[in-house]
Amino acid sequence: MSYNNRQLVSSTGLMKGLHSGMGLSAKFMVLGFVIFTVLNVEFASSIYSAVRGWIQATLSWYYILVAVIMVFVCLYLMCSRFGAIRLGNDNSRPEFSNFSWFAMLFSAGVGIGILFFGVAEPIFYFDNSGGFGYPNNPHADRSGVTEMTMERALHAMRVTYFHWGFHGWAVYVIVGLCLAYFGFRKKLPLTLRSALYPIIGERIYGPIGHAVDLLAVFGTVFGVATSLGLGVSQMAAGLNVLFGVDPGVTTQIILIGIISVIATLSAVSGVGNGIRIISEWNIWLSIVLLAFFLFGGPFQWLMGLFITSLGDYLWNVIPMGFWTAGTEGNTAWQGGWTIFYWGWWISWAPFVGMFIARISRGRTIREFMVGVLFVPTTIAFFWICMFGGNAIYLELNAANGVGTAGIVDTVMSWNLPAALYGTIALLTDISSLQWIMSALTTFLLATWFITSSDSGTLVITTMLSMGNDHPPQRFRIIWGLGEGLVASALLLAGGLTALQTASIAAALPISIVLLLMVYGVIKSLHEDPSAVV
């Protein structure tokens, strides 16, 4: 591993500090996809949807298998003799405290997602109308639980946990572990290509390595941009509730601009300053919001639901992970939900895995695996139970009968941004408290996304600078603002959903790289002299 990767980084000129070929290729790649999509959104959407449809129709089994492999590899490495190996030199120690580490893990991984889907997804699985042309919850239906009862509520929580639990986080864990191991212990560049060193050796510095890193850049840019564009719809809905602001495109563009500027400033300040501080504040403010849902709702019922649903998930997670649909309706549901989620986790894996690696230097493999796999998932489960559980309780006990509280109707009309605010309004009759909690929710939507966006900016520039922990600030500014411009352009053209579909399709080649990474890290660990026999 004697190759000096700094030879590939420009030392003069406009591209100083970056790999010039990678930097230019990444810009042309992003610009090309945006122009192609914006010029003819319908045509681009039809192509992206056709690719995604083909993947879901022919390769669902493959995505399911990849997710299952990631879970079992995590459990193997966690319990193996390699667990004591440090992600760095033998005498290295963690850079961040456990609280800061967990805060940044959660912020980058699932923060804004469970705010957006925390109410909507459990309610969708709880409903039994089949309003989208397929069953709302085939897992419940297969068990004969077709009525909106408490038993169906447990099935709804189980499926939601499944999509936000071990299978998704295992993908992040493997990518983060590989990058941290090869970057900090083997002293290779902190880029996705380094995980392939045990397989292709010095060729990681050639076209193959460039292609792998550009694929990661693609997933990061469009993952962040589409999430920002879709996430501001919920922020705009919040501003409409709070101030009567029109939640239309103009408001959403302004929100994208404000968030992009703040996220860029945070990325410029670095991991130890802006990103860490905002992540920690997110956790504290989220605790306040969670407390409102816990104590403002039926406390005893919610805690009982959490314990019962958690045990139900743990008991059923393995058979659920292997299930492949066999009927037309179930196949459509699995493609639209489970396969969509597995593709989304995989497409985000280079970005989140890179960031997780960046903040995990000095931890042991076992500490890393346990911390990243179990802590964020437990927090996510509790969050989902408090948000979705309250919504389900309100529907179970609606004055005019089960399912008449209004939240189900909101979700089934696919007005997902309004579902969360509608639940808040039903939890308390105190108008001032409703306003305060709605304001806090809207603020958290912005700050959670800021932590994802600034993390994404840092990851992109780290890869383009061949693993530099502190990439040039001017490029952090360019890419940070660029993500916002991409989101704005796609939002104006109506192409955000199309690019989201394209990002999921990009998960297919990334999944192949992921399997190669698994082989590479296990091979290298077996050759590590520090492995305890």
C-alpha cells in the first residue's frame, strides 16, 4: 500500500486540493443528469421508472438477499475474534464522546426521515382500504388480521420497524466499517475505492476506483438534493399551520436556499464544530418533542405498545427479512415499500457510511458494530412508536368509530406532510401548545436536514480530494450550495420524484460494490496480525 494518493491531487490551479479529473467528471455528471431530467421530465421519469420497475420485477430477491447478508455479516464480525481490532492504530482512541457520536450517527442516518414518515407509515400499514391498488399490509393480511384492531396496530409497527431497523442500518454499518478500517488502520484514502484494495490492489487508483467514487458522489448528491426538495414540502406545511404561509413552490424554494446556506456554513466549520453542535442540539430538542408525544398521549398505553411491538419485531425480523411476495398485489406492495427502502438505504450507504467512518476513528470493531447497529435503531423504534402509536391510538378511539379521526384520510390522500401536524393538533386542545409543538417540529425538520446536508457536502469533497479529512473550504461551499441549486431546479421542473427513482436504481451497482467490500474486509481482517486467535 505504498502508492502515494496525493500524487493524484492537484497542487496548483483552480482544482488545487482535489483530483482534477474526478472533480470535473462529478460536476459534468451532476449537470448532465439535471439537464436531462429538467428538459423533459416526463421522458426522464418514464426511463427511471422503467429501470426501477424492472429491478423490482426481476431483482427483488436480490435486494432482499443483499440486506440479509449485511445483517448476518454484522453479527458475525461483532461476535468474532476481530472485534477487538481498533479502527486506527492500536493506541488510538475515539475522537468524540459517546453522546456526540450517537447524535451525529442518528442525525446523518435517519433524522428527517422518521419525522416525515413517523406518523404516516404506521398509519398506512394500519389502514385496510387498499386504496393504492395493493394491500396496505400484506404481512397482517397473511396472518388473517384484516380489521383495524389493536392486533393490526402491532403488525403496522412491526413492518415500520422492519423498514427502519437492522436491515437498513446493517448496510450503513458495513460501509462505515470498511471505510474506517481501510482508511484509518490501513492508511488508504478515506474513499469508497479503498475497500476494494484486497481485491484489485493498486488499481483502486485507476479508472475502476474513479468509477466507484463517482457512483458514491452520484448517490450522495441526488440523495441529499431529492430529500431536501421533498422534505421542504413538510416544512412548508408547518409554516402554513403556524403563520398561514402559502406552502407552494415559492416558499419551498426559499426554504431550500436558507437551509443550503446554513448547511454549507456548518460544513465549512467542520465535523468537530458545526456538524457536532447542531447534531447535539437536535437530540436535546427532539427529546422535548418526544416528551410531548409521550406525556401528551396515553403514556401507559404507549409504553406497553413499545415493549410489545419491540418484542414482536425481534421475534419476527428474521422470517420477515427472507419473505418474498408471491401474488400480484403483494409483489406490488413489496416493490413499492420494502424493495424501495432497501434500495434507498443502499443508495445512501456511501454517503452515510463515509460520514460514520469519519467520526469513528479509534473505536474497536465491536464497539463500532454495537453502537451503530443497535443505538440508532432503538432510538428510531421509540420515536416511531411515540409518533405512529399516538396516531393509531387516536384512530382506534375516534369518536365516530375506528379510522375516523382524520389521520388515516390524510395519509391515504398522500398528504404526508400534514399527517404529523394533524396528529399534534389532536393530542392537545391547548392552542398555544399546539403552536409551540408545531413550531418545534418545523424547526427540527430544518435542523435535521441541515445535519444530513452538511454531512453530505463533507463526504463529497472528501472523496473528490482523495480522502482528505479536511477538504478545501471553497469546494465545500461550491458543493454545499450546489446541492441546493440541484434541488431547486428539480423542484421547479417537477423532476424531484424522477431523480428519487433514479437514485434508487443506482442502488443496483452500489449493491455489487457492497458485496465486494464485504469480501475485501473479511479477507483483510483474516490477514491482520492484531486479530486475536
